[in-house]
Amino acid sequence: MYQEADRNRCFRRRLLLLGGLQVALFGGLAARLWQLQLRDGVTYQLLADENRISQRLTVPPRGVIVDRRGRPLAINAPTYRVRVVREQAGDLRGVLEALAEIVPLDARRIEEVLQLAKLHRPFVPITVREDLSWDEVARIAVRSPDLPGILLDSGLLRQYPHGAVTAHVVGYVGPVAKAERESDPDPLLKLPDFRVGKTGIERAYDRELRGRAGFSRVEVNVIGREIREIDRNDGEEGADLQLSIDLDLQTYCMERLADQEAAAAVVLEVATGAVLALASVPTYDPGAFAGGLSAALWRQLADDPRHPLVNKCIRGQYPPGSTFKMVTALAALEAGLVTPASEVFCPGFMSLGNARFHCWKPHGHGRISLVQALAQSCDVYFYELARRVGIDALAAMARRFGFGETLGIDLPGEKPGLMPDSRWKRERLGQPWQKGETLVCGIGQGFVSATPLQLAVMTARLCNGGRAVHPWIVRGPHAHVSEGKGVPPVSLGVSPANLEFVLKGMYEVVNGPRGTAKASALPIPGVLMAGKTGTSQVRRISKAERATGAHKRKDRPREERDHALFVGYAPHDRPRYAVAVVIEHGESGAKAAAPVARDIMVEALRLEPGTTPPAPRRLDLAERR
Amino acid sequence: MGTPALDRATPPSAGEKLARIAWPLVALVLLLGLVGYALLYSAAGGSHTPWAFRHGIRLVVMTGLAVAIALIDIKKLFRLAYPTYGLIVLLLVAVEIVGEINKGAQRWIDLGFVQLQPSELMKLALVLALARYFHAAYLEEVRRPLFLLPPFLMILLPVALVLKQPDLGTAGMLGMVGTAMLFLGGMAIWKFLAAGALAGAALPIAWAHLHDYQRQRVATFLDPESDPLGAGYHIIQSKIAIGSGGLWGRGYLQGSQAQLSFLPEKHTDFAFTMLAEEAGFVGALAVLALILAITLAGMAVALRAQSHFARLLAAGVTCNFALYAIINVAMVTGLIPVVGVPLPLVSYGGTAMLTVMLGLGLLLNAQVNRDTSIPRFPADF
């Protein structure tokens, strides 16, 4: 029994200890209440009474975006706005309706403001209207005694001086979406009329452009006058960004493409990867988004079959067609399967099993070798090269030149295109690779697709001595792409001699007597452009159509017409600029795309936007001939 | 206690049991519930809806439930202790699997009419199971490390499951209630010190496993001013509200912090803040005193009970109640991080009230059966 008594004693002792501990803890809580309520009560009373103005966020001005010569592309323009504080307004709806009698304010906006006011704390000012005229400001100011809670102040409104011309590059800002507010803890996003980048550079560099919020805490007296500032933190202004884009060249490209239904053009500086122009038509007015877009206009933009909102330079994926032939040539040369002197006989088609693969030229090119095959764009020659190389080696070479994966340009939404190989087909389609598909891929058709940006990058990598440049837009310390910070690109490890043979072919395309783009040679004496045309099929040509020539008829529906492509660089002896032009359903690379590319190149050479001196080429076959 | 001691051989009748219930203790609990009613009325800006009325209904229904539990044969409770614990562990596992995502944490089983939160019920189940375990244990046995292994596992299993949900506040409370039970069960003091040292060493590891929002809470607690409009907002506003109450408070329905919505969650976790703002130091202290009185009354029941099971049970549920209050008040006054523990019977919310009222039922049961003896190893179990 003594065990029982022992245990009882221990339990009682410990229960009393525990009880004592609890009493002590409650005593501690009482002491804390004494501290907060009695000792510091006066301070807290003051803070409570003036709570709504004791803490204030200061919004940093958003960074300005300028082109490579410092011309503004996105700025903050001062604007007068009218705001309302729910807590001071009392009857919020009544105040807003009274305001609507003084300045134009539609009923829908009133409902929006009422909704917004519910989402925010009662002392947060909600913007009712921006961009007030001076006349409207005066009218509101005169009536302000009748409008409790209404504030007039000046704010900053994002403006795009060149609007539609730079829309796809610069992008635009818009109200913070719910998902953005939830995923990003930045207190700025909780402000009712804060704007964040929605697309383009505005989106990609939103953090840098936004800056960091400052806050000030102000002690105030009973009537709301500031007595002293307790402390403040200025935050950080948004960073200004300088782009690689040349506004003049960009404007020219947009104008030159303006009469096309849908097209894209990219101009790169070949040594650095700097994007000098990124033109996509049709375009849209980013200013319409800043002030809130009407639902009708949004539907119209989103449903347009020519996709004005899509930046086709980085999001349009097209079969590259004959512009891909340089890759096929290099794959074969590097593998040692052909020499520049090797000849292939082109009777106008190539047979493989039961299938017949046609050259664009019905009766063929006869005996032909590398340079002339490129110059005249002989399909059979490249079928043969692709057959020898095989799809996997071809795909590997294509990837080295930027096909099949995103290039990491500092814009949101870049597409990777597609460079298929046997593994891809097995995994994605569950089927073995067919030899005929290799042939078709060899001339940039079939599964192969690429963005205009990828075509321009391929061209730059071909003519800059085989260095793996990556495209970039923002230069300087904030750049996301290392080339934008001045890091030089690394070598692709392709034999310079083989590159030279391919460039020689591209030279002949424009300047040779039988080149497909000889009509688009540069009109500048002593300055030569090299390039490659491409006319890529949108759909398969049936036997019957080939027999009747229906596939070339002019009255086909637009969406069945071939895409027109051209890639090129200049000057040929010291390449500085690469250009890629894609004209959707433009029918002929030589007739539709090449002249556009030529004009853009002339303008680029006239403006000389590049800043990096070009490296002289080591070998020049054109001169050694 | 005016009623005569009952014959230990025959269990008391229901009428006798009702007569033995400590009605003054029930009255104190109801008084605290009424304070909650008044506060919820004020939190709604002077309205019985949406909170106060439902709070009152729950209070009445659950008081009935507590009295009903008080009338159960204590031996039945003893018998059901382990099965109950096992069932709740299963439910904890079940929420882990099927639980709905609610505020980023899986805590509920939706039964349609009520959201069942097993982690809350676990607090009581743990007390029951540990009380049963230590009922049979003399001190010599408790000194054996191997004997202490089962109760340790009984505590750690639910703590781990609740942490995973993740619910820091409830896991902490489970750990503390379990520790209190070990202490009362007679575990040697030096073992507590050793375990404490071990836990201290494990802190960095625990930190690595915390969710981002939990780390954020700890960081904000350490320096709320660093983020005055973000995560630190709750605690800064709460302190301003409490402090501005002063000695007599700003008056019922007059607290500007609460009434103008500077104060978040004023009807749930921050109800005490609102009390302190509107009723001042005097009112807040009165409610603290009320809670302390209930706690001490519970302790008295534990002191008086005959069987070890009954007194461990009484002490355990009392500790649970006191912990709720201490953690909540420490949280809203900025002494500890915001962990989401409500003030029992005052904050709006059914689950916490259910736990506390079921606990009250167990306490009253121990009180009614204060003279009932339970053999160390009952033959019929």
C-alpha cells in the first residue's frame, strides 16, 4: 500500500507545481496587459486614433524603357486622378453618384469601384478615374465640400510613345490579377490601382522595373495634421532599362511589313546576338490596355485569325523550308559524307521505295554540287544529303544552330519550334522513324518548325564564325541573358572551312547568276548581302494537284498558300546584321520575303545601329575564287 | 462537497450523479461563454448574426453534451480510452489522405453538417489514453525507461501527424498536454531536462522542415515592424488595439480598431484583443481571472479524486483548457508567434468549443466519480 501513498504524494506535489506554474503564467499575461494597456496605453491610443495615416506606402516610379539610342519607349506621364476613401465617404455609392454628375463616370465603373473598395482596407484610397482634364479637376475641387472622401491628386500613368510599333517588344502593364497578388508577397501589389507588366519586356523585367516600396510612418495630431515623421524607408525606384532595339529600324520594319496580312521580321547583330528589330504584324495599341480594355475590343483582338496579340517572331512556328538547307549541308560536310565538289544528279525527283520525292523544279537541275545546290535551292541534292546523314545527326546539327529549343530571349512566351528525331517520334507518336521523313526534314518540311527568331539566330551563327550567340533585348547589369551583360558567345565547334562553303552558297543565292534571290541584291555599291530563300508548304501536295498544277494556282484559299521566308546577312565580307523575314502565306520566298529583307537590310546598313566592331572573317572564298 | 460519500461497491444512480455535479463550475464555464456571446455581438457591429446567436446555441447544446458525458460510468471511459485514441489516430491518417485542402492545410474531414477536425479531438483522446496508461503505474515502474517508451510514442505519433498537416499550434498543444501528463504520471525531473536539451538541439532540423508560411510567422514574430503591411499587420494592429484600451476600455461597441476593421479575425483568434480594447485592462483581467478560476477548480477536482485515472483525466483536460487560453492571449499580446489557437468559449468556432466542452464533460465525470475506485488491473478489461 505504501506504493499507492508514494504515488499520491508525488501526484499531489506535481499537481500543485503545475497549478503554481499556471498561476504564474496567468500572472505573466496580466503583467503583459499592464505593460500594453497601462504603461504604454497612451502611445497605443494615439496610434489607434490615427491608425489610418500612421503607415503609408510610397510607390516607387516604374522604370523607364528606352531604345538603344536612349529614345523613350515606355514612360510615366503625370496625370490627374480622382480617388475615394471608403471610410471617409460614408455612403460610398451616394458619393460616387454625386461625382458622376460632375464628371463623366459610367455606371459600370461605379460598380467596379464599389467592388474594389470591398477588397481593400477602408482607409485605402481607390482610384475612380485617371487622366482627368484640368477642367474636370477644377469642377471637382469646387464641389469638394459636398463630396466627402473624394481626393484629387496627381499620379503617374504608363505611356508608350510609339504604341503599336513597339507593342510586341515592350508589352504593356495592367491591373494586378488575383493569382499574381497571391503568389507575390510584394505589398505594392495590394494597392488598388497598382499595375504590373502583362507581356513583353514589361512582364519579363517586371521586378526590376517595379522597384521596391518605401513606407513612412507619421505621427499625427487629432485633426490629422502631421506632427513628425517617426521613420521612413525610401524604398527603391524601378530600374530604367535600355533595350537593344533600334527605334528607327523597328519603325521601318513595321512600316515595310504593314501591307502584309501577317508577317514577322527579326534583325540581329550577328556578333553579340543583340536584337535590333523585332517586328510582328498585325499589331495592337498597348495604350488601350493601360486604361482598361473594353470586353468587345478584347474579344476582337483575341479572336482575330491573324493573331495581333501574338508576337510572331518568338511565338510563330513555321516550317523553315529551304532556309533549313544550310543545316543539312553542314551536317553532311561535318560528317565527311560529301565534299563541296561532290555531285548529285537531280532528275526532278528522288525515289525511295515506292515513293517519289519531288524537286521544286519539275525537270530537275541535272548534275549539281553544294554551292549551286544552295544557290538554286535544289531539293533532290538535299534529299540525298539528308538520306546519307540520317535524321539523328541532322537533328543534332540543327540543335547546335538553335532549332528545337527555346533560345532564352528575355521575353515571355518564347516557343521552341520542333526539331524531330527518331527518339522524339517513338516517344511522342509511338511510331518508328521512316526514311522518307528524313528526306522531307532535310528540306525543312515535315515535322520541322521554327520561329523567325530561330531563323535569324541560325543565320547569325552561320556568319559570325560559328559562335553560339543567344538573342537578347535588355543590355546592362539587369540583363537576364548573359550576352546582354557583355559576355562573349562561345564557339559551336563547327569547322570554319565548312562554314565558308555554306556561306559561299548563300552568297550565290543573292549574287550568283542563277541564285533564287538575285533580284533582291543590295543596291549599295560594294556592299553585298548573302541569304537563302524558303517557300514552305502548309499542306501536302497530292499527286493529282501536282499533275494539274493546281498547287500553284493563284486562287487557292489564303490559308493553303505557301509561307514565304528569307534569311540573310550583310555585308558579306564583314557580316554585321542578320535578318529573317517570314510572310505568312506569302507564296514565294524569292518574290515576297526576299525584297522585304533586302529593304530592311539597306535600312539597317544606313542606320548602322550596331555598336560592336565586326570581327574580320578569317577566310573569304568569294574573294579567293 | 455536501453530498455523502457513496458506497464504492454500487455505482451511483443518474439522479445522484446529477446532484453531485459541481454546478458552480458549470456556471463559471457558461459565464465565459456569455462573455464570448457579448463579444461576438460587438464584433458583428452590434448584431446577433452571423456569429453571436449560433455561438449561444452551440453553448447550450454542448453544455448538455458535457452533462451527459458526466453521467457515463467512469469505468466505461477507462475501457474506451485506448479504442478512442486508436480511432482518432485513424481519423488523423484519414484527413491526411482524403482531407480537404483548407487554408493550405489539411485538417478537416467534411461530414456534410460539420467539419470534423480530428487533431482537436486528439487532445482529449491523448489525455484519456495516457491517464489509463499511468493509472496502473507505480513510481518504480515509471522510473524504468522502457516503461516510458509507449507513452512517448502515444504522444509523438499524433504530434507528427498534426505537424504534417501542418498545424503548428495544435501540434505544440498536443506536445505540451502530453508533457504535462508525463510530469503528473511521475516521470523523473531530470528526464524532462534531458528531453528539453534534446529538443533544443533538434530545433534547427525542425526549422528546415517548416513550411514557408510558418517560417514567415516566426520571422515576423521576431520583428513585426519589418513588414508592417504584410505578415506583421495582424500582430501590430492587435497590440495597438489592446494598448489603446487603457484601464477602462473604449466602451462596448466603441473599439475603433475592431469596429473599423483594422483588427483582422476579431471574431476568432483575436477575440481577446477586442475584449481588451473595448473593456480595457479591468475587463481583460476579469476574464483572465475567470479562466484561472475555472482552471483552479479543475485542478481541485484532480486533487480530490480517488482513482489515479480520474485525477489524471481531470488534470489533463484542465491543462488543455488553460493552455488554449494562455497560448491565445500570449499570441494576441505579441508574446509568441501567431499560431492560430482560439480562446476557448469566446472565439467563434465549433471545433474548439466542442473540445473544451467534451473536456468539461470528462472533468465533471471525474468529479462525479471522485469516490469510485478502479482496480489497477481491472479483471474485466
